[in-house]
Amino acid sequence: MYLYLMDFAGGSITRSAHDIIQPGQADTGWNDMEISFYARTSSLAVQFVSIMAAASSAGAALYWDDIEVFAAPPSVDDAELTYGNTKVAVNNGSFDSNTSGWIYQIYGDGTGTGTITWAASQSGRSGVLSISQVAGEKIKISQYGTGMAQEFTPGKSVKLSAYVLTNAAAGQGGKYYLYGYSQLAGYTSTKKSFAAIIQPGAIGSSTWEEIKVGGIPVTPYSTLQVVAITPTGKAAQTHYVDDITVAMDKDPIYFWDSALFP
């Protein structure tokens, strides 16, 4: 099951966020799906996708109810949230002096990760991760399990934030994801995930953009991940990543709680 929120500009999707329950992982009874999305335009679309797995029982059905959208000012500032939320430690999330603390892997069907280095400064920010790629290369940058300074707590709202930048010309920029995963024990499969996405070409050359998203973890087995992709047909470019941060509510409150949005 998928819940999407999407930004449009010129008839095309530029940014989006989604909450996904993986096949076979829905709990018995009703499942809450929630996502916080930080719109950049005034054109917003909401989409729900239900997929019945091939192995599902004959006559099985999926149901949706109480679909609601709430408009509210962004409450994230470098993921240091207000309303009593607390910043969660991330290992070397600011890339102050090196690239340690993260797992670097090819993402999906990428032809490679690209060349991973560290830059002392870039476009006004100091200590940043640098990834040089050609078209077709895709990288995922992850922390999970005991590699994280602190895992997410099931039922507590989590907000994720990261800064991304490309040196590509206007319209040639890459695609970016910021993920939070709720995995099963052993970290071999995913129960639920939430993510923010910047579509190819949406960000301009040498302009940092904060990519941010919020969701509700459902297991104590967490993965934090940033993905950078240079799609086929786009120019070779260098992606920069900085200040990957996490904040988590002290109490299990929902995004539309009246205490947050009176």
C-alpha cells in the first residue's frame, strides 16, 4: 500500500513524499499511513495505491478510510523540531572531517556508486560528502542497526533532513531520496518505509536544497538512507550531501494532533 503527496511545476512532478507498507507486512486490522511533506509549489496532488499480491487469498480486499490532508507551517529547521521534539544523534551526519560512519553501496540497478570523496567546503557549507557520477550511476548512503547512534522508536513521529547539491547545469541535476525504514529483525527485509524525493532536474546548479520528510516507524529496527542518482540522459556531475539529521518526538503524537496544529 502506498500513500503519496506530490508537488507539481509546469505539469511535471518536481518533489514528492511517500509512505509504503510492503507486501505481506500490513498488520491485522486497520493500519495508519501518515507522511509529512514540505511543499515547494502551490500545486499538490494526493495519491493512494493498493496492490494485491499474486499470492493473496481469493476474495481478499483492501480498504481505505479517513483520507485527510492538513496544511501547516513547516516545523523542521535542520531537523531540530519544536513542540518538545528532540534531536537524535547520527554518526558523522555533518561530515565534518571525513566520510566515516556510513555504508556506501550501489542503489538498485545502478552501474556503480561513483567516486566518493570528502570536500572541506562547497558553496558555503563546510565538511561535505562528495560523489562524482556519470549517467547510470546510483549510490545509497546508509546507517542501520548498531551502526546508528540511536534507532527510531515505534509509534513516535520521526523527521529526517539532509542537504543536497549538484554542480550540474540547470535541468541536468540528479534524483535524490531521503529514506526512513522500519525493518524486520535481522535487517533483511522491510516492513514499512517513508521517503522524500527530488525529481531529476528539479534543483539548480550550486544551490543547496534541504530535503525533508516525516513518518511513523513501526518497528525498532531502523535504517536511515540518502540516495543520489545520475539518470540516463543526464550530464556527468558531482553530488554533495551534508547535515543528515534526525529528530524524534518525546511522545507518540500524530502529525495532525491538535496540540501541533490548533
